[in-house]
Amino acid sequence: MNTFESLLEQYAELVVRVGVNIQPGQALLVTAPLETVEFTRLIVSKAYEAGAKYVQVEFEDDSITRSRFEHGDEASFDYYPAWKAEMMEKFAEEGGATLTIKVPNPDLYQGIDPQKVSRATKAAATAREGFSKYTRNHKISWCLIKAPTKAWADKVFADVAEEDRIRVMWDTIFQMNRVDGSDPIQNWQNHLKNLEQVQDKLNHKKYKSLHYRAPGTDLRIELADGHIWRSGGGENGRGDYFVANMPTEEVFTMPKRTGVNGHITSTMPLNLNGQLVDRITFTFKDGKVTEYTAESGEQHLTHLLATDEGASFLGEVALVPHDSPISNLNRIFYNTGIDENASCHLALGSAYPFNIENGTQMNKEELLQNGANVSLTHVDFMIGSAELDIDGELQDGSKEAVFRKGNWAI
């Protein structure tokens, strides 16, 4: 019988050995909610067992984070410590790896002026732009994982008795990460191979464009010339294979910055930096958002789109079948790292340079010239459903079904 302790240990081993894939002599930076301290200790132990030379842990606390926006001076919201940004860039320059337990509280900023949150988010993104080049270009290994916090479990499992919510959340996290008491590492190797087969099939197709149709959606997305489909894992700058998001069920590529036209409607709520936005509609012309609405949280969307010029253009196209493990749980998790792996999605903001041929060798201007979007932000929003059809346009102009009723048709 698998005990909770044994499954937890398997999960910690998995995220260290497969997720961030720590190498002997490598430093690791772990960022985690304070509530997850016990699990974080286990991760640190597993990292040292794997040969890490040093593990730095940074804890975050919702009350401390919110306090800034309740009581901080106006100048606080445009500030991010340069010394911290420099430290992170130096850490990446030396080949360090990062592992983040990312579980933002969906209701953290309720009652807070969204402009304050937007300013602070932009200040952080601007200061950390140098560090972000290391992750966006896969120069270093990085991994985002999940662990329960009370606020998150209460939101997702409000229909479960309060005393059981954390336990049920752990069970769900184990399930979606294929931690089942057998051999999670082998389970993941099999899973990654399956995703790579889909990735390879799409790369062979070399679609010129994708046409999305669903209730509230009629959108054509041209793909960048030389685009590359990627899936769950990839190699960092020194050839170490890692998985950036756990769980993952997606294959994704780069849209042409100016090649998006039509309208689309989201199918899940978006947790945007601790602020919920729901039932979003976007209209695109020549790549840019020209109109948008949201049934709730529209002001948060306004601030997102004002981040910079690139925030109004798409940077990612991702495909996930409706009939897939997380989607079949039939539950909204209010966490993009999970919800995006239950649904086809798009991302506003920066493209990943590794999604285009030779992209990691290009500077900003060259990326723009080759059809990639450049921005300080990257925000995924979910558009998949059982009613989504997608057609792919081949190089000769002919079209074929890629998705029908939310699932693969190729």
C-alpha cells in the first residue's frame, strides 16, 4: 500500500530528477509558499542527494505580499530591488537551476486597486528582463510545480469538507503528475515520448496557419516561418534535459506576430497575478488586440494589455485535447499552470525564441523581423472545449482537420 509519505517522496524525487533535473555540482534556487515548508524541505534533501552543491530557498507568504498593497507607499509599486535582479542574473549566468512551487491565491488581491498590482508586476518584469532571457531561451533549467495551500484548496475544492481539502488536493496533484506508487520517473519518460510523437507529427506538417471555430470563436492564426512545435521537455544551454512545467499535456509553437485575425472567447477563468478574469473575448486585427471584454475582472485585462506594445499580440499557440487527464478531472483549478494543460490555449505577450529556427541566437529586433512577439509579459488564457474545431492550412494551401470536437483529428 502506498502511504502519503511514500507518494510525497516520489513526487519530490520526480521534480528534482525529471523536472529541474539537477546535475552534480549545480546550484538550485527554490521558491515556495511558506505553507509548503515540509514539502520544500524534502525537495532540498532530494536535490542534495542528486548532487546539488548548494540549495537556496526563498519563501513567500500571502499576508506579507498583500500587506505591501494595503499599506505601502505609492513609490513602492514601481520599485523592484536591482540587487535582487542582479543576483538572479548572476545565478543564471553561473548555470544555476530554478524550481518554483507556483500556486497563486486566486483571491489574494480582492479589494486591492488593480493598478497597483499591475505596476508592481511590470516593475518586477522590467528589472528581471535580463534573468528572463535565460529562462525564455532555455539557457538554464527551470521548473514550475504545484503543492497545496489552504487558500487554493479552499477555492478549488469548495464542495469538499474543509478538513479534507488539502488531502484531496494532494491526491489530485499526485494523479496529474503520474505519481501512483509504481515508477513515476518511468511514467514520465513514457509520457514525454508520447508528447514528442505529437510534436514531431506537427513539425512534419509545417502548417501555414490554424483556423479555430467554436461558439464565440472564429480565429485564423498564421504561424511564424520556421516555427518549431515543442512539447513537455527540452534541453538547456549545456544539453541537460528538463521539464519546465509539471504537469504538462501540451504541444506549442509560435504564431506570426502580425498574422492573427478574428475573434475568440475564453472557456475558463484566468488567475491573472492573483486577480480573477472570466469569460474573456478578444478581437484581433493583423495580430493586435483591437477589442476586448470580460464578464468579470475586465480592469485587470486593461492593465495587462497596457504593459507594453507586445502585450496586445500573441506569443504562443498551444494544443491540448479535451479528452486528456487533467481535463477529464472536470474541475477548474484557478491556476494557469494546471488549467492550460486541460485546454487548448493562447498566450498574450512574449514568444519563446526556441519556437523558431535559430531563435535563441536572435536579439529583440531580429525576433520581431522574423515574426516573433516581444514583451515583458506572457499570459496564457484557455480557449479549449468539446466544441472546438481547428483546421490546419498546409504549405500548398490545402486544409485538413487538426481538431474535431476538442480532440485530435490528425
